[in-house]
Amino acid sequence: MLPLLLAAFLDTYTFVDIEAVRATGAPESFVRTARIPAAPPKHTCEILIAGAGMGGLGAALRAAERGHQVCLTEEATWIGGQATAAGVSALDENKFIEMTGGPRLYNEFRRGIRDHYKRTYRPFKPTDNFNPGGCYVSSLCFEPKIGVQVLEEMLRARKNIQLFRRTRVLDLEREGSVITSALLWQIDKQQALKITAKYVLDATEMGDLLPLAKTPYTVGSEPKAETQEPHAAEAANPACVQSFTYPFIIEHRPGETHTIAKPGDFEKIRDHQPFGFAFNYSTEYGWRGAFAYRMFGEDPPIPNNMSPGPFFPWRRVFQGSAYPGAHTDQALMNWPRQDYHDESVLDRTPLETARVLQNAKKVSMAFLYWLQHDKMTPGLKLREDQMGSADGLSQLPYIRESRRLRAQGMVREQDIVFETSPRARATHFADSVGTGFYMVDIHPCGANEKGRMMMPKPFQIPMSALLPKDLTNFLAASKNLGVTHLTNGAYRLHPIEWNIGEAAAMVASLRLKGEASTEAVQRELAKAGIQLFWFDDLPESHAAFAAIQEAAMKGWFPARFDDLHASPESPITRAEAARALAGKFGLAGAAEKAVVEKNWMAVDHRNWFHGDLPLYWTDVRMAGFAPANPKRSGPVSRAEFFTQLMK
């Protein structure tokens, strides 16, 4: 009888149910076995996206907007990845984010969060950039469960996305350079599903599909000989992966006692981490030296969020004093001293993975006890309801560094950091599919790395970093793109990860439609509200956003390189217009002379071109170039001119 039963199954897989891991219990109790029937149910979609984090949601929403049938899988109960299920609801962004640098759909997510708090709690001062938590680390901090609600509303508004929650991709079937199908396991239902898709996007938190796709990838740090990065290690080190964290949320209830039971091995964990509020901002890097945070206070750090101050409001996600009704404050605990840095969780056996994750949870629980007991703040209450989990810790660990694709292109330290970028922006990538701006923030691993922070210039996301060298229908769609160990520290943040996902979806969509050129991808991304070329004064809501973005990428827009301004409402000069016309229509030689010879622009009776004067519509003699009924004849703004030019 047993051989007959075994014959009914095609294969057996073991994996860790990450959401089930607890700080106590045997690690093997979190390992699951999936027995796959010989003929699992089948499903078909155009684009399969694994992982419903920031990258996966950006990809799914963008693909759906373009009319594709999307299958979206998520291992956790919650969607949202690092913003929700991984607990980092104090968004890691930049100080330009309220005006620029965020994809249009990502901005919709941010507005949805603010609208919820304004509608539900009616804050005393509901400013346009209202911050529900009044935190210092970000301009938008919120309760993770509210982020989930907003994201689910965004998914429901797009009818062609099928979400497979609590579902893991177990295997991929590959034929030559094509992924032909994916084997899924629905964890709670204990059912297998085989999906056939035309494109597969890996937006998992750890780059889980890379080994399944049998495509080359990197784990840990590369050697300097490979990347030529000034601060790379001399030898490759697969164990040198950024530390990861299990965040949690605490509520401050003065006068009450909510101290948890003392965790096992507390003293050992406390001293090994070590827990504390003191940091040494190394003078070796020109920083201020030793500094100690304090528990409470309301004085904001100066400048912006880059100087230490009070600990509790640093990542506060709910500021009770901002609303009527005398609410208490709640804060997110995602603190460097709470990071698990001893071991990497990547490329482990299922049992080893369970053990490493459990050890990380033990560190977070010990840190909570330290705050309550050793720091003598017993009124800090663990809000077990805020993370949607049984133990109050995040459903998923906050993974800073995943497996990384050995892509057609790679972003290196010297491409983005301040010291090697003498002008306003970092290295220009002609195949840019997005932008980002965040510190190279390396949380130390347990493999002889101290950690590092380097300031970048606003940088770009090259399309080549999303593309494998050996697959034609598979794309990186998250922090698993072609970056190095060092540059991963700048590309792993919320809006950048979202942008990567949207870009991957756009590449897949256009390839499915037979429009595979970089130019086509950039044109459609600009129309969709994705910034390709960094400007600090050109929000995605601007009427000329797409035209100026596309023109800047083509080199036609008069972008300055000593500042970040587009100045869209400034007058365009005759010389700037001439250069743009010559660029678009491929005129050789000096632009001013070329457009005059074409009789597209005129000189006066002294044969002077007057290139520094502002352009009027009547200056361009090309038939049909000027708008039919302009509001005024001139001076013509840059926005007006490039809107016409890019039609």
C-alpha cells in the first residue's frame, strides 16, 4: 500500500514557515514538509510576481494598470513587506520625498495612510504632510496594520490581480533561457499549485527565486578586485551579509507595569549585542565621536533627522498628543543594538534557517526586557496586536540584504557616493528606470565588518541591473537587483524598492507587447510618474513631468549639473530651444547654426541669433510647432516648450 501512496506524489520539499517561528520551542517545529501530487492544480497568468512587499506591490499595481493578468504571491499573512509585515512602518525615505523622488503609485500609498488618520482620528493640525507618529527618522511613520489596510484597498481597486496569501514558491521549471512554470505551496491550505506565466518577477525579501531559477547570484561581500570599490574588502566573504531585525511596537503607559518575563539567556544576549543607547560615531570618518541617546524628549534632531536625540520618538508611529482624546504614544523598535548580526539567514538548510530566525527573535525579546527592566521603564507595553502576529514581533524579519542577481549591469560604490560624484547627481546611467536617494547604510554583519555609512548623491536605477545574463523572461524586482554589498545599503529602502518593482513590471509589459527598447520603457515609466532623472522641483503631478523627464534622459533638456533644479516655469532661452530642436531631429553641427539653416529659427538683420533671450512661440518657424491657442505668445516656459517638443 505504501508504494502506491508514494507514487501519488511527484516530489517532497521542506521549508521554514517563517511566520510560525517563535523565540521558544524546537527549531524543527517550524519546518514544514510539502508533498506535491503528481498532477497539482494548474493556473495561468501573464505575469507571476513572487513577494508582495514594496517591490512586488509596485510591480503588481503597475502591471495591472497596463491591463495584464497578475498572480501575486506572499509568504506572510500581511502584504507590504518591509513597510508592514517586516515592521518598518517608519518609512526610510529622503528629505525631498514630499515634493519629488517617489513614484506616483507609491505617493498614492502615502496619501492613503495620511487620509486614514485624518479621517479616523481628526488630528489637531492636519497639514498636507501630516505625520501620524510625529517621529524624527521619517516624514511618515504609522501603525503597520494601517499600511496593510491602505495597500489592500489599492489592490482591490485593480481587478486583475490575484493574490495568493500565505503562499511560497517552492520551485521553478526552466527550459534553456526561459522559466516555463512555478510550483507554489499554499501553506495554510497545504495545497500545491502550478502556475504557468509568460514573465516571472522575483520581489521576495531574500531573493528566493534566484537559486530556483538557476541564475548566477551573489551572497555577501565581493572582493575589491571584482568591483574596484574603495571600501570593498580584499577577499570575497559570503558570510558578510547585513544584520537583520525583528521589529516590534511598544506603547508608553506611565505609572503602569508591563514588564515581560525574563527571557532565557538574557544576560548573555544583553552583553553580547551589547544593548545600550551609546554609539561611537567614529571620528575616523569625520563624525562627532561618542554620543548617547536618551529615552524621552521632544527636541527634534538637527539638522533634519541626522543627529541623535530622544530615543522613544525617533520611530514613534502614533503620537497621542496630535489627536483629541488623550491617546498614549506608540513607538517602533528597530534599533541597531537589536539587530541580529551573528549569522546570515541566506542559503541555509530549512532547519538552520529556523534556528537563525529563532535566535534573532530571542534578541528582540531580550531587548524589550532590557528596556523595561534594565532601563527601568516598566510602563513600556508590548503591543502584540500591532504586528498581526502571535508574539508581537513582526510577521517577517526585516531583511536588509538579500541574494543579489549577477545582472547585466552592476551599481558600485563609486557610482553613487559623494566623494566620487563631484557634481549634483551621481553617475548618469543612460538606461535609467528610476531614481533614489539614501545613505549607503551598512548594518554590520558578524563576519568582521564594523558597518559603514557613506553619503551619496541622488542616484539612478539602471535597467541593466534588473536583467539576468541568462534568462529572457525573469527579472529582479526588489532589493535583489544587480548591486554590490555596499551599494545594497542605499538601494534597499521603501520608495526605491517600490520603484524597482514598477520598473521590472514595465519591462515585462513592454516585452510582452513587443516593445523591448530602453527608450520605450523610459517613455512609459515617465508617463506613469516615475522619475528617471533627479530634479528636486519637478513633482510627478506636474503637467510637464513626463515630457521633461524623457527630454532630460535624451540630453535635450537644459539640465544643470551643479544643482538639482529643472526650473520648469522658468523661461527657456532661444539657445536652449535650438539645442533641443537639433537634438530631437538629429541636426549635425552647432545647434544654433543648424536651426537657422533649416529656417526653424531666425537671426536679425545683423545676423545675430540672440541665444540668451527668452523664446517666444513666434521664434520657432516650424509649421505646426507652436500650440494652436497659447495663453500667451511668450516668454515660453521650459514646461510649455518641452510639452510641445515631446508630443
